[in-house]
Amino acid sequence: MNKLGYKVAVVEIANELRKGGTPVDIRENTVAIVKNMEIFEQIKSNRLNMEAMEFKNSDDVTEGSIPMKKEGEYAVDDECEIERDILLNILFNTIKHEVEFIFNNSITAISETKDAIQKMRYKLPLKMARSAHLTYCLAAMVYIRQ
């Protein structure tokens, strides 16, 4: 969105990036998106490589296993799975100097017209200098309008 001339800000209710969660699949259209963002190689180098699936009993003893690939075999396609925290760090480090992150806050109201967002109200007030010079744009609204 910065490349289109917008000044982007991310408003997050938590006091830092939210970590944790299940791994993320990078596949289908997402592969092209992360390649365009020039982060595909970072993602690929951090891909999860499941070697085997083990079946454990209640005493944590392996009762059986299924190999997921042959020894020395690597995934060759562009689709992959990556830990959510690693992906979050890759994304954050890619945009942290281009996008303003506002933590410990939330949007409570938006005043908009057909062409622009005129004003946003926050749970906690922003410093005047910051709020006066930023044009906020919500990706979801832009996407819906297209």
C-alpha cells in the first residue's frame, strides 16, 4: 500500500506483536504474493520439514511411525509450511521501517466517505503530531472497494 502512496499504520490492541499459534501454509496464490514481497527465500529456508509421524501411547512411548519422506529427500515445490512466529518476524522485519505500528490501542470508530477515511477514533488518544500527519487506510476496505 505504501507503493501506492498510502501512509500505512497498523493498530494493535496488544502491547506487542501477538505470537503463538499453529503453523501457516504458504501455498497456491500466497506463494506468488510472498515472492512479490521478496520474502519467499526467507520463508523457504525456514520451512517445516516433517520427517515422520509418530503414534504415542499414554506413557509417551512410540507405538508406531510413518515416514513422510525418504532419507535425504527435500521438498521441491514452492508450497511450504512455516511456524507462525517465524513468519510474523519475517513480515514485521520486512515492513517495520515503512509502516507505523501503534500498540496498546484499538480503533473505536471510523468516519469515511466514498473515496477516503476522514477520521478515526481510538480507544486511547494518539499524540497530536502523529495523528495529524497520517492518512490511515484499512487494507480490508481498500480490497472490498476494488
